[in-house]
Amino acid sequence: MPHASLALNTPTGDMVKTTTCYMCACRCGIRVHLKDGRVRYIDGNPKHPVNRGVICAKGSAGIKQHYSPARLSKPLLRIGERGAGEFREIEWDEALELAAKWLGDIRKRNPDELAFFTGRDQSEALTGWWAQQFGTINYAAHGGFCSVNMAAAGMYTFGGSFWEFGEPDWDLTKYLMLWGVAEDHDSNPIKLGLGKLKGRGAKIVAINPVRTGYGAIADEWVPINPGTDGLLAGAFIHELLRNDRVDLEYLVRYTNAHHLVIRDSGAADDGLIARDADGHPLCASRSAEGMEAKTILVRADSVESSPLVVGEYTLADGRKAVPSFQLIAERFLGDDYAPESVSKRCGVSVETIRRLARELAETAFDQAITLDQAWTDVHGREHATMIGRPVSMHAMRGISAHANGFHTCRTLHVLQMLLGAIDTPGSFRYQPPYPKPAPPPNRPGKSRKDDGTLDGGPLGYVQSPEDLLVDADGQPRRLDRAYSWQHPLAAHGLMHSVIRNAWAGDPYRIDTLFMFMANMGWNSSMNTGETRRMLCDRDEASGEYRIPHIIYSDAYLSETVAFADLVLPDTTYLERHDCISMLDRPISDADCAADAIRQPVIEPNRDVRPFQDVLIDLGTRIGLPGLLSADGSAKYPGGFAQYMVEHERAPGVGLLAGWRGADGTKSGFGEPNPDQIKRYVENGCVWEAKIPAAGRYYKMANRDYLSWAKSLGFVGSTDAIVMQLYCETLQRFRLAAQGHGTQQPPANERARVERYFDPIPFWYEDLASDSLLTSRGPHREGQSRGAKSSERAYPLSAITQRPMFMYHSWGSQNTWLRQITARNYLYLNPQTGAANGVADDDWIWLVSPLGRIRVQARFHAATAPGTVWTWNAIGKHKGAWKLDADAPENRDGFLLNHLINELLPSERNSQSYANADPVTGQAAWFDLRVRIECDPSPQKSGHRIEMHDKRSVQ
Amino acid sequence: MRPTFSIIFFTVASGAGYGVWFLIALASLLVWPEYAPANGITPSMWPRLMVFGLGAGFVLVSSGLVSSLGHLGKPKRAWRAFSQWRSSWLSREGVAAVLTYLPVLAIALAIVHDRWMLHETGNSGEFESLLWMSGPIPILASLLLLAGSLATIYCTANIYACLKPIRAWHNRYVVASYLMIGIYSGGLVAWTLTTFPQGQILDLRYLLFGIVVFAVAASLLKITYWRFVDQGTALNAGDATGLGSLGEVRSFEQPHTEENYLTHEMGFRLARKHSRKLRMICLISGFAIPTLMALLSLIVPNLGITAAWISLVSGMLGIFVERWLFFAEAKHAVMLYYR
Amino acid sequence: MTSLPPPAARKLGLVIDLDTCVGCHACAVACKEWNDGGSFGPLPDEDPYGAEPMGVWFNRVHSYEVRGIGNGESGMVKAGAKRDASCSSSIPRSPFPIPEPSAQPIPHSPFTIPGSTQSIHFPRSCLHCETPACVTVCPTGASYKRAEDGIVLVDEDKCIGCQLCAWACPYGAREFSAKHGVMQKCTLCVDRIYNETLEEIDRQPACVMACPTRARHFGDLGDADSDVSKLAADRGGYALMPEFGYKPVNRYLPPRPRRDAASASPQTKPTTEPIDTTQMSPLLRWVDRVLSR
Ligand SMILES: Nc1nc2c(c(=O)[nH]1)N[C@H]1C(S)=C(S)[C@@H](COP(=O)(O)OP(=O)(O)OC[C@H]3O[C@@H](n4cnc5c(=O)[nH]c(N)nc54)[C@H](O)[C@@H]3O)O[C@H]1N2
Ligand SMILES: Nc1nc2c(c(=O)[nH]1)N[C@H]1C(S)=C(S)[C@@H](COP(=O)(O)OP(=O)(O)OC[C@H]3O[C@@H](n4cnc5c(=O)[nH]c(N)nc54)[C@H](O)[C@@H]3O)O[C@H]1N2
Ligand code: SF4
Ligand code: SF4
Ligand code: SF4
Ligand code: SF4
Ligand code: SF4
Ligand SMILES: [Mo]
């Protein structure tokens, strides 16, 4: 009997539309198949540069996200107490009027009383500009609690970055070293790349306390103790230098290795680069005049010179100077970075360190590759071939989420530079619009113009103390203390400090906290319970909420919604226009520049509006200059879709680089094109510009590349981008701390700034256990004291990892994804378990200085003893996400954040610093130290939270 | 494997049912015809036991089969299950079950016919016209009933015995114990039936003796079977994944943190101490007590009724436990992936 | 007809590369998504947002840890050992006291990772066996193996939901939901691979198309010259639990040998003399190194 119902030729749906996935920040191209007006199937777009047709678990589960019962459906006005989640549904007009009233008043009074923080970015091109129009300096996206350490260290060092701004040369690399990466933003490209490496038999090394995911398929797993990568990388450098296995030619051509550093301690320019009259860096060069060779000082960028990298030289004014390479060499050849010294702290054997260093050198130098690809460098010299150092590195939050992450990341970049392995065939490569000058020239806006707008984008790169946002007394001007002496290079702001500071009124009180797409009431806050309390805390005196107004835009019923006074419901990613802009976080890869859009593929069936439309509407209502046309009428009545096409940042420059110009023939520059969106849609919602073959490598000094990049507006000039082996910018801040210059840190900040603004990367113990007793008391004593306590009390490092199939907190509302993981366990090495009297599957207490949480333990042999970990953001709060109260996520799952202090331990709050990197303000999630306590009834299931501060809201 | 009532009841009840039918058929073949007249049993009171037996068997078998439908996801389509007798033991079981109803029907008709004849002839001693006494039909029917009952139990047993992934089922003990216990439980039922008015048969000793023999044999069989089960499987996660050569393979994360069909259906776990307890219960209540009763009533004649009923109740209870364990203690190979 | 068809020439199936699989579950969810809305769907989800979410999936991804030899893990020194105190000369002194780094995870217990540990991810779906009992035990003929390509399917209109086939499958490839009352399983995307409404390149199983590391391959394992057959041959592709005699068609490619400490190449070419930093300044070595820009 035949299989009657077997239908082999059923069409997938009745319509296919392309758009860009947003189940995570990777932004793959997808095809959405519709059937009878419903989403039937979502698969990867084979023609898309990011994912080439593949799609991850989250992407496929997009259907269930789009139809999630937790979607918001109408604007909400709080009627109950904050946090109680009691709302009244209101009409959009009422909602917008109210918001416009609050914000309008603020803008008239003092724009800085608005703190506008958009967590998950991707729309910074609009939100940042909007903040600038509004005139508040209190704007940032999520980078501060994400991975600003990687961004900053990269931008200040080589004008690029790990993160998704660069990538290993997947096609040519022979050796990939993964430092603390579990998933990363480039989810699918990395997986596609690893697949390629596997096919080619390239070696993959995973440096990570835990071996899962990518590490699982690595050839070698190096279980390292959290927070010690700076030491390990330093030891690699030590070995390379000791064995003279460094690419000096590369260094003098592309970095400032040969630039002379002034040595004149006490002088205002001590440690700065020696320059000639017109400010060109100098280097010492060997010149053979007649018979005997003599040394002369020449412009470091001159091509005739044959630069020297060591030795002490006398400047015109008679002062001494040394090449920066020598300073680097001196630091890393020191005993502190000898394998013997770091081995035990890192937990990596001396032999392993030596061997890995050797393998790096062998691959870079003995297995160098040569591409028969002619190219022209910035000096106009033709090169017949491209030499490649096929060693690549990728690093992410395992490095950045520590308070020493900035310097550790810089150490990695130094290691790459010494190997000559940045943007050469087979090594780590820039993705356009990078490289940019290191650091990029755009400084954060500081002051308001007459029309109330900020004189620059709120975020940028400070070049010197003068660029900081501090008041006359050197105190922070920004609510989150970004660009202050506490966190001078906070290029992405400190979103994780906003709620505490706003609550404490330190540095000042604000009126309205306006948040978008950030679950600050849960997984993106440290000390979550306390943060939740601050959100609904009232002022004793006035009885008013300490944070008077909270406006929040979310698409789903997240934990944070309950704390908003006004909720602006967003659409799902399938119901709106979005723009993945070159001005924001584009989706380029190393061979092509690319940007993309999202188009609505289905009509909302709820009374929701795309946040970016709402933002434009709101801005228009309060009359923000950029949103009104000359006659005062709304400039973008068509909302974001219109803005995307018509708005120009600079003449000819808009959010989208593709199909510009009236006829759509221009790229990068060109007047707005009314058909632009149509053209994007025709092309799968993505635009690509391939880099000319001659420009694919050595981009920092490749004329073919730079002139191409200039034509698209990625760089302002075709001058070489010099990589900063030695970071002069940092020295400028150190000098200020030493009492030089017009802008100096207040006394209590000097020691800290002086220490951490070292122009040469170094390693230091994570700050959390580095109990910050201010300079009072002799070091030794404090030292041993701090030591003993922290050792005995909290011997374990606690970290989290991203599950590949969940995106932070969003995943649990998705019935398919939660069927994979609806609860999380605390994973620990069986020996760690044994030593603590813990059996597999026992319920135990995890204790930090803040309190303790009850979690279920699971043994995992591929976890370094001394480290415990769990999947991030699986635990949920009852009432959120439309999950039943007894859902495993609420009942048994847990959030590690409750145990992470948002402040550094400090004696009688003399000076409270954020638990963050002292240079960039990056949240130090992974500095958490804990201990395990057994539970009398380990079989009894159930998660519990017991904080020392009983007031904290759980 | 998760024990489900519908299936346990099905195998126990139908087993007992076919057991009774088997015994009735056997009795009618061996015992009855020859020396019935000799013992001056008048036609008017003959085959009562036969009637009770057929009835009881019918109730047990049918209720069993009906209950087995309860386990199906789509009971209405049950008829489809007859089609695959070429390859499927379940299908064969269905076919056998249906066929076995035919001889029962035949005998029933014969009895009705005879009753009617006797009524006509006013119970005169002329047995010629009676189907029962005269020749082939009843003999043939009884033969078929005998075969059908055995065949059906055999098929039922093989539904489980043929499943390779379940070691506790895929072994030679299973068919044997299903047959043995089926007939044994049939015996217990038959014994009880003899206590019905006019249900007595001439020589109960054979039945009681048989019960004792089967009880002892079945107990021994179960004990050896349990030994075999306790040995467990040699396979581990290494074999299941084929990664054993790399080292000791242990499940770090399952594909789902909560239960799914497989873990729910095939991941059923029974604590050792519980299984020990239940096995004892099974042996004592299922076999020891009936044996005791049987022996007693061999010695003390008028213990009849009570002994029979006690044996039936305790026996069936024990057998129910036996069957529950048969499922609960069975481990499915797929669970190797979860270890 | 659940008697097995005569052995066919074509044996469509999957080849899954355990050397490349990162355990991302993309294949599992793509499968769920395709089939939920496809000709064999829906794939029921029970208690979707409640305490016991449970649904039918055709593909599940396991994660294992393998403790043994040569698993590519650098012998970790005793994590318990303490860093020697003497570490702070060219690392600038902290104005803030640095406590002795608490290196030991657990005091007084020297740790080493026993042997070395590997993590391996393992997707599990129907292997479309050549002689599977899941077909022969079926009383209704609902469970059958296609003669033309060997795909094992369930005809949901014939299935009575007796679950025997699931019991008969050692690989857990069949899932039943009371909600549906019929057995469901991997169809090898039979409604994709022959689907003329799809573009040629899309006529592949959803899980294969989705796999971000391209660890899944689809093809005819009956044809020795097919890419999948060659791949399986080259990489020593193996069948799961052959002892059951079901003759699985799908093949798993074992992890390649890891290149770690054990297999590391000995120092190939002698580097320039490593200088003894205590004797002379290593910097001198570079003093008269002539470089060109
Ligand atoms: N312990 C620990 N904590 C961590 C981390 C960690 O590794 N460990 N990681 C940190 C890092 S790197 C980050 S980036 C943060 C992430 O933390 P968040 O960005 O706060 O977390 P998400 O879950 O991404 O939540 C963003 C919010 O966006 C909402 N949302 C989703 N889609 C839409 C939409 O289309 N429109 C709108 N308006 N809203 C939407 C979601 O419902 C959710 O409430 O977590 C940080 N917290
Ligand atoms: N599926 C999925 N993808 C995501 C996200 C998600 O939530 N889900 N989030 C996105 C976001 S916002 C971000 S920021 C990226 C982050 O992407 P990742 O950087 O991969 O973030 P994590 O998962 O936190 O991974 C941190 C890794 O570093 C390791 N680690 C921790 N401490 C140390 C250390 O001191 N040294 C070393 N060497 N390793 C260490 C951890 O074990 C873990 O493997 O992922 C993005 N992509
Ligand atoms: S990685 Fe997955 S979730 Fe993220 S964009 Fe790509 S498909 Fe979507
Ligand atoms: S894997 Fe299981 S279901 Fe698939 S054919 Fe083999 S036995 Fe049947
Ligand atoms: S469940 Fe359906 S397919 Fe499986 S054996 Fe029973 S009838 Fe056949
Ligand atoms: S082949 Fe199709 S049905 Fe089978 S596992 Fe892959 S996606 Fe699922
Ligand atoms: S999609 Fe590929 S990599 Fe991910 S789990 Fe499945 S097979 Fe492994
Ligand atoms: Mo992040």
C-alpha cells in the first residue's frame, strides 16, 4: 500500500522575503517563507556574505520568538508600585505626549538630566545622533558592559579590533589561537571559518579555563586560570624576544617600534615620542656616509631610513631617547614574564608555554606564505608579492571581562605585532571600515551649541586629558563617570554604573532614565537584587522615587519592564526597518565592505511601533533641530525608513553606503536615493563592495586599500596607519597624573591613573581581590592581609559562558530553545567537587562577599579545577517572559550576577570605584571569586538567593 | 521501560484467559468424554465447568485485548494491526487472538445445541444425537482452542522478546515464562471455577498437582531470569557513540535539560531495593501462597472454596507484580546515550 | 508493507563529522522548524511555557566528555600550587596593595587534570538503517523503508501509535506524542530533497543546510563514488552500534587525532642562540641590526 499522504513537492510557502536576522548580533541574511500570512519557515540566505546560507539554532527558532506569548502588545503606563508590574494600557498618542512632556521639560532645564542608554546596540547610528540632537552627554550603548576592553585596546593600538571588527584569515591561516572565546558576535562566520580550518588541517589552540564548543574541536586545550592571560601572552613575548624570533622589518614598517621615546624623568614630555619641528615622529637611523656608518635622527616615516630599534640616542636638545621597541623588550624580557614565573599563576606548565611560543614562531616564520599579489604601499613602492605570517588570534570576553582586560588585550596585540601577524596573509585581518587611525580621530562631544545640540557625538576616543568630560575639580561630568579620571578611555560608556549612580545621585541626580533593549533589571546588571531595589527606591525626604522617571522600550515582557513608568512596546525584528550601518557596527568581512537593512516581512498584529520610528516621532514632538525641516514641520514623517534614506551626516554620507546618488550608481558618498531601500531589498537586503585584490592585506599601509577606503569615506586620508606598539596616548594621562599639563587628575585619583596608564602593556591581579585599600598603610602589610583573607575566603573563580543556542535572556521565551536548556547548572571539575564534599548533582551554596545562591552542581572534567562556571542568563525571574511560575528557569535556574559586586571592595566607601577596568570602565564580570558551601539536604531541589543586604529585591 | 497499566493488565488478563481456555480444551480432550458416563454423570449436568471456563476465559481475554487498545495512540485504527502478520509479532498476536475466538464459538454452539436436544429428548439417556459425545467437532474445536491459546500467548511474549534494544526482553526466558505463567494463572482461575455450583470436576487432584508443579517451575524460571537481568548490559556510552576507543565517555550535557519522550518512556528507573522487595512479593504472593493452598486442599478436602479464592487473588496479584517488574526493570539501549 | 524491501542500490543518508561539530544545536532546531511546518508536521510541543516543556524532535545533540589519552589538553600544572611571591620588579608597583594572588582553587589539595579531557558533541537522528527492526515490528505497515532510496518513514495515516517501533530502535530516533497519537521521526527531509518547488541547491536536508560548521553531509552512501562515500572512506566513517545488526546507513566521522603536546613536532630548525638574560643584555643583539623601511 502506498504512503497516500506523502507529498514530495509541497511549496515551502506562498511567499519568500529576505531580511536580516536579529536573534543575535551576528546579523545573518535570512529568507523568511510566509504561508497564509504567517511565518512558515526561516532559513539562511545562501547569497549573504555573513552566513552564506547557514543558520544557527537561534535563527531557526526565530519563528517562535516572533510568535512569542511574551511579546508586548500596547504602550503601558505604570499604575502600581515600581517593580510590581501593574500597568494600564494606553494609546500611543498619550504615551508619546507624556514622554515628550518629560523630555521636553528636561531639555529646556538641563539636557544632561536625561540618561539615554540603549543596551543592545545596532541602532547607535540613530540613537547616538538623537542623543546629540537632544544635547545630553549621558548616552551610551551596551559596549561598556560588553567588551569595550577589546574595542579600546584595539582602536588605541592598531586602529582595529577583535570583536567582529576583524577576523582570522580563515582561508590561509595555519595556526589559530582562541583566547577566551565561547561564541562571540560573529557566531556563524566563526563557525564557517572553523569548519574551513578543520578541512585544511590548521591547528587550533583554545586558551580557556573551560573546554566546550569551539574548544571542543580545538587541537589543544590550554586550561588557564581566569584573569592571567596577560601573564601567558607576556611569557610568549618573553620567549619570542629571548629567541630573537620577532619580525623587526614588519615592526619598523608598520608600527612605532622605532619611534624614539623621550627619556627625561620629571619632564612634561617624558615618555612621549620625540618629534621634529612640524610634529613628525623621529627615529634613529643608520646612514652609511662615505666609509663609516653613523647614526642620524630622521623622520620615522621616511622610507630611506634604516631604523634602529635599540640603543640610547641624543635628541637635538641634548636629551636622551630610546626606540619604543627597546622599552617593550625590557619589560617583557624581565623575569616577571619568564615562563617559570608565570607558570604556576596561569596554571600552564613551563614546557607548554615554551612549546606554544615555539609553535607560534615556527608557523609565522618557518612556514611563512607568499602570495603572488602585487601591491603598492603608502609610499608608492611597488611590491611583487605579499608575505604572510599564517598565525592568527581571536580573543573576546575571556580577556575583556576582567579589570585587567585592556592591558591584557594590548599584550595580545603586541604579541601579534612582534610576530608580524596583523593583516598579512594567514594572520588576523581588519574588516572595513577598519583600519582607522589609532586612536580614531572622533572625540566625544563636550559642550552644547546654541541650538542645544552637542558639539559632537556623545561617544568617541579621547586623545589626551583635555578631551575628558570632567568639571573644574576634575570630577566626572557624565552620570556613568565615563571619560572621567576613573575611566578615562571609556569609549562605550559604563551602562552598568548608570542605575547605581542615578540612584545615589553621584555625581548628580537625573530626571529620566530612558532605556532601550537592555535587560538592566536582570542579566546585564551586577548585584542584580540591589539594582532592582535601587530602581524602585524612594527618597526618604520627598517620598519620590530616587530615579523620578523611567521610560523603557522592549519588545517582550522582560524582567526590566516591571520597573518602567512608561513602556514603549517595540515590534519584533521581522516587523520593522532597521539599518546595519557603516556608521555603527557593519557586517563587513576582511575582503569586502558590507552594510544591510532589515525590512518588515510581516505586519504587526499588535499595537506596537518600531522603536526607531518612535524615537523620531518623540524627537519631532520635542523639536530636536535635526528632526525639523526649515519650516518647523516634521522632517521625517515617514519614520526611520525615510530617515535611513534621506538623512545625511555629512554631505553625501548617510546611514547606508550602497546605491547612493539620485540614480543609485554611487557607493559610500552620494546624494540620497529614493529607491535605495528597494535596491537593498532586491539584493537580499545587503550591500557589498569587494576590496580590490591588491588591497586585501597590509591595509594599514596599502595605498590600493586606503585610496579605495577613502573613496568610500572610511578614512580621511591615505596616510599610513601606524600601529602603536608603544601607546603614547596612555603616557599623556600618566604625565597628567604626575602633575603635568593643564588637565590633571584630583589628588585621590593620581596614584591609580599613574599606575594603570602605562604606555607599555602589563599584567596586574584582578582588582576585585586586589582589595583597594587607598594608599594608607604600608604595602607589605596590606598585601599579606588582603592575600590571606581573599585566598581562604573565596578560592574559586566563577565565570559564565554563552550557550550557542540562547541569546542572553531572550531565549527562554522561545519554546524550542528552552526545550534544549530550561535550567542551568554550576559546572565544576570532579576534583573541585571532591575537595568540597560535593557529589554530582548536589544542590550547593555558591558564596561571594555579597551573599549566597543555591544552585545545582554538575561535574565537568573539562573545566579547570579552580574555576566554576555556568551558562549565562538562563535563570529567570518569576513573572517575566510569560513563563509559568514553576518553570525550571524560575525554580531551578539561576543568575550568577547576584553574586557580582557592581563596586570594588573599598574601605568605608572612602572612594567607590565601579567593578570595572580602570582604563576603559569595562565591567569586570569574570573577576568574581566564590567559595562553595554544602547544603544540609543536597538532594532537595530549588534555587534560592540569600543576600547579606536583606533589602535587595529578588 | 515505563510500566503502563493498560499493557500490564493486557498481558496478565489475556494470559490467564488463554490459560483457562487451554486447560478447558485440554480437559475436554483428555479427561471428559471417556469416563463421564461410566461415572454416571447425567447429561443434564455436564459441561458446566466447560461453560464457566469458556466464559471466564472470554471475559479475561476480551478485557485484556480491550485494555491493550488503551495503550494505542489511535485505537480506532486498531484493525490495521492485522495486516503485517508476515513480519510483526504484534500483528500476529492480533490475528491469533481473533482466530482463537472461533473454536470458542464452535464449542459454545455445540453446547447450546446439546442443551436444546436434551430438552427435546427430556434428558433420556440417548446421547447419540448430542454433538458433544459424538465425535469430531468438539475434538477438533478443542484442538484448535488448545493451539490458539498457546499460539496467542506465544505471540504476545514475542512482541517483547523480539526487541533487541531491550536486553531484559530479548532473551529465551521471556516466551517460556509468558507461556508458563499464562497456563498457571489459567489454572488458578479454573480451580476457582470448580467451586462454582456444579462446577466441580471429578478429580481436582490433577489440577491442584499441576498448579503446584507450574508454580515451582515458574518461580525457578523467574529467579534465573532475574539473575540474567541483574548481569546488566556490557555496553556503555563509549559503545553507543563509537567513541570508546578515545577513552572513558561520559554524558556532560544531554540534548534537553527536562524530560523528553525517550527519557520518560525508556529512562524509567527502579531502585534496587524496591525491585528486591517486589520480587519477593511476586514469588510469595504469586507462587508460594497458591502452592501452599493447593497442597493444603489436597490434604484437607473441604478447604476447597476459600483455598481456591485465596490462591486466585494472591496469585494474580503476584503475577501483576511480576509483569510490572518485567517492564520496570527493563533498560533500553537508547539510554546509553544519556549516561 | 513492513516486510523490508529488497536491498536497494541507493542508500541516502547523512555523514556527520564529529571532528568539526561544535554542538551548536543548529541542526536540531532547523530540523524542528522545517518539519513542524512541513508535510510531516506539526511536531507537537507540550507545556511549551510551563514546568515540563516537552516536544517531538527528530534530531538531538548530545555533549560528552571523553577522558583518555591524546585528547589535546596541555598538561595543566597543579592549579593548586601558589605563584612564587617574587613577581613584581618591572611590573610597576601598585599603590594599592596586591594581595598574594589566590592561585589555589582549593587550599591543601594538589590538582592536576587526570589524563586529559576532550569534549565531543554528538548529533543523533535516524540512521535510515538497512535492516531495521523498527520497520519489521510495525503491525500496520505505517513504518516502512522506501525501496527506491532506503529512507525509513512513518505513514501517519496508518500508524496506530503502538510505539513498538520506538522500542525497537536502539538509537532513539523515533518520538511519540500523546497529543498526536502517532509516531514521528526523521524523514531525511524527503519533502525537500526531491522537492521541485525548491531550487536545486536547496534540495538538501534542513539540518545539512543549517550546519554552520558544515559538519553534516548528505548523499548516497550506496554509491561508492559519491562525495559522502568517499568522505566516509577517507575519514574512517563508522556506523553506530553495529552489534544490533540493523546496518545503519548514516556514518559518523571520528575526531581527527589532536596535535597537542604529545604529537608536537620537535624543535625543527635551531633558532638564533637564546641569550642568557643574566649574562648580558639581550638588547645588544639588536644594536647593529640594519633594518629597512
Ligand atoms: N554574569 C554575566 N552577566 C553578563 C554577561 C556575562 O557574560 N556574564 N554578559 C554581559 C554582556 S557582554 C552583555 S552584552 C549583556 C547583555 O545584556 P542585555 O543586553 O541586557 O541582555 P539581553 O538579553 O540581550 O536583553 C536585551 C533586552 O532586549 C530586549 N529585546 C529583544 N529584542 C528586542 C527588540 O527587537 N526590540 C526591543 N526594544 N527590545 C528587544 C529583550 O527582551 C531584553 O529585555 O549581559 C552582560 N551580563
Ligand atoms: N549564542 C550567543 N551568541 C552570542 C551571545 C549570546 O548571548 N548567545 N552574546 C553576544 C555578546 S553580547 C557577546 S559580548 C559575545 C561574547 O562572546 P564570548 O567572548 O564568546 O563570550 P563568553 O560566552 O562570555 O565567552 C567567554 C569565554 O572566555 C572564557 N573565559 C573566562 N575567563 C577567562 C580568562 O580569564 N581567560 C581565558 N582565556 N578565557 C576565559 C569562558 O570560559 C568562555 O569560554 O557573544 C555574542 N554572541
Ligand atoms: S547567528 Fe544565528 S541568530 Fe545570530 S544572526 Fe545569525 S542566524 Fe541569526
Ligand atoms: S535509526 Fe532507528 S528508526 Fe532509524 S532506521 Fe534505524 S532503527 Fe529505524
Ligand atoms: S507506532 Fe505506528 S509506526 Fe510505530 S509500530 Fe506502531 S503503528 Fe507502526
Ligand atoms: S534530515 Fe531532515 S528530518 Fe532528518 S534530521 Fe535532518 S532535518 Fe531533521
Ligand atoms: S549544526 Fe553542525 S555543528 Fe551544530 S550541532 Fe549540528 S552538526 Fe554540530
Ligand atoms: Mo556583549
